[in-house]
Amino acid sequence: MTEARFFDDDGTPALELSGTGARPASVDLVGARARSTGRLHGRGRTWRAVIPLRAARWGGSALPLPSGRYRVRIDADGAPDAAPPATTLPEVALPGLRAALSDGTVVIGPPGDPADRTPAGQAALERRYARERDPLENAVFFESFYGRTAGCNPLAIDRELARVAPGVTRYWSVVDHSVDVPAGAVAVVEGSPEWWRARGVSRLLVVNDWLRRRFVRRRGQVVLQTWHGTPLKRLALHRPGFDPRRALAVLRESRRWNVLLAQSPYAARVLTRAYAFLRRPVWIEGYPRNDALRTDDGALTRRRLGIGPDERVLLYAPTWRDDREAMVDFVDPAALARAADAVVLVRGHTRTLHPGRDADGARVIDVTGYPDTSRLLAVADALITDYSSVMFDFSVTGKPLYFLVPDLEHYRGELRGFYFDLLDAAPGPVVRTQHELERALAEVDPDVFTERYARWQREFTARDDGRAAERVVARILDQGFVDRA
């Protein structure tokens, strides 16, 4: 017999389970991307477990668990899943989240009034947003990958803006409070009344992807679209096959942007055409997110990930696929770690963050949920990718690149198509199988790609000199998008 209740343990939301008989060896909540271990009490005929609904990852502070489903796992002397609780608890509000229990599964969701999350509630908030005309604030609304992270170019711009203009209010759009926002920033949960308000009163919006939901520009409001990578794969209007609905959506979206940030002249040419962003300002300043690659030796991130200072680190970071939800499984990371005598970091695309599940294995660390990709690039001794724009960013480091492309013909010919010939330009080995990858890692001298690598850097990363955020923020302030004080 197991009983359960949710409660607030001095500001920490928690699930309490209690039962009779021998005390379990452990009680955990296990989700796809996070887990929490309970504190066990009692040694007689009854026991009690308190499982925090918060967790700390990567050496950061404890935050509410990400939204999703968590299995209650009771391990009774090596027998997992012994007597999961049959108790049903209705959804309750707790600090930073909402939680419910049914059939041994805890469902975590973002905080706020459940009525606001219904279609009718969102429609009402959207109408209010569209018609209100509150005065603009000296504020910036940041959003990175639809609020799934607080990272990428918006994070680097936030950090520089906070340094030189600390009086500017900084709102961050987040899917829930498991997303750690920068110090001094205000987190607003997507779809909440506070989110709609912040979006409406901020003088500047800094985003790295589509705005998606209805956007009504207020007089004086500016949108800076930083985008999230130099493209190899065809985008937007350039994708294979003509779809009039997609074309209309692309044109509607790009008209919302006032300024577009590009990593290089090549990226500017591609992005402006793919999004029909014509006769409007394009800032070719390099990527602020890559400033860290000029200054970070990776030591701090190694410690946070539990990696020794002398261990070899391989980062596997493929892009997403239009024809599947989860991350591609072209690599057995544990086998790669053994073959290369290395720690393998697995980094899925943000689109595979919620549908997927953490990879595991000896000397394997899934870092799909790590907030700042640039810090992972700084840690890696080599990058393994396919068609991801991370190939351009990593080349700032000058470290070896490997391209694992078992589906090259399908991806290039049917799914997306390329802007240039990867086989002809790649500044590292292009392989089709994990066996070929392991051989290349062991046998190919990176120096044979020196000339190609230098040409690649001149073409794609010449402006990534460590001062891109400084230049971008200087332009933001010079053009009066926000005030310094």
C-alpha cells in the first residue's frame, strides 16, 4: 500500500510517497530528459520518500523539472518498479509548476491558471494583446528556439547588453521554469498573461527563429532576427517543392522582422533571398554566440560535465530530419567512446529535445538539454556532424571536423537540398558509416585539410573574432532601439 501527496517543502515543490513494509532501496522520478531522487525516511514498518520536483543539472541551480511525464520508480532491493502508487492526485499548483499523479506517472506542466492554457483562454489573451496600447518600456524581449532554451545569439546579446546598459529590462520567453534565464532577467512563461504583456511592451524583440504566434507591432517596436546558423541546407522559399501555404507563411513571417543578423556575407545572401528579406537592414557582424569560442578554454564546462582535464572529447551533433521527430541514430555513442578512447557528448537539435530521450552508456553524456552550445564546442576536441550549421561555428576553433552522412543522397536529393557541394568543400573527412568514422578519427591526419579549412574560415567565419556581441549591442544602442539608462 502506497500513499501520495504533493506539497511545498519550504519553497521546493515535492511529491511525498509513504508505504508499509521494508523501506525501498531508492525512489525516483524518471523522465526523458531529467530525473529526481527521493530522500528516504523510516526504518521500521513504515517508510516515507520525499522527491523534489526540482533538479540541478550541469552544475547549475535547482530548477523546476521540465514539463513532461515522469515515471515513479520504486526500487525494492534491486527489484525496480515495486508497487508503484495507485493513488490519483488531481493537478495542483506548486512553486514554479503544476503537477498531477495518475497510474504511477507524474505529469509536470508550467505554472499559471489552467484556463489560460485552453484554446479559448489563449484566444482571449491574444485579442487583449492585439488591442491594448500600453506604453513601450525600455525593455528587450528575448526568445531562443521558441523558449526551449535561453541560449544562442540572444544569450550573448543579453550578456553584453546587461554589461553596458544594466538599466534595460530583459524579459526571457521560456516554455517553463526549467529554463535557466540569465542573471537579472525576468522569465515569462510562453502563453501566460505576463508573456503576452512583455511581448507587447518591449521596445526591442531579439529572436533566433520564427515569432509564430500572432504578432502586432506597436509603434516604435523593433524586431532583431539573429537567426541560428549559417545554412548549408535549403531554407524557407528555397526548400524543395512549391507549397503556396508555406510561401505565404514565410513572407508573412519575414515582414515581421526589422533587422536581420548574418554571420557572413554568404549567410546574408542566402537568408535574404530565402526569406525575401529585401531592402531592409542586414547586419553582417559575425555571431555573438561564437565570441566564447575565442576566449573559453572549456575547463569550467568540463568540470560541470564531470570530464577530466586530459580526457579526449568528441561532440556528436547532427541536425534534425523533416521525416522524423527524434534524433537520428546513426552513431552508437558507447561503441564510439570505446573505439576512440574518448568521452562522447551527444547533442541533438532543439527540435528533438522534447520528443527524444537522453542517450546513455559508458563515457557517454547526453547534452541535448545543455543551455549553451558554444560552451560544448569549446570543450570538444573534435566535432562529428552531418548537415548542421554547427559545422560553421565549430570551425572558429580550428579543431578537427568530421562529417557522418549515411543518408546524403536522400537528404540532399529529397528532404532539403544544399546551397553548395559539401563533398567538395568540407574541411574534414566525409564518411558514410560508424566504422569509417572510427577509422578516420584514428588514421586521418587533420593537417591534410589545412588549405580547405582556411578557405572555409575565410568564407564563413571571418567576422567571428570574439567581439560580435559588442558590435551588435553598440548598433542597438546607437540606433536607439533601447536606451542605455
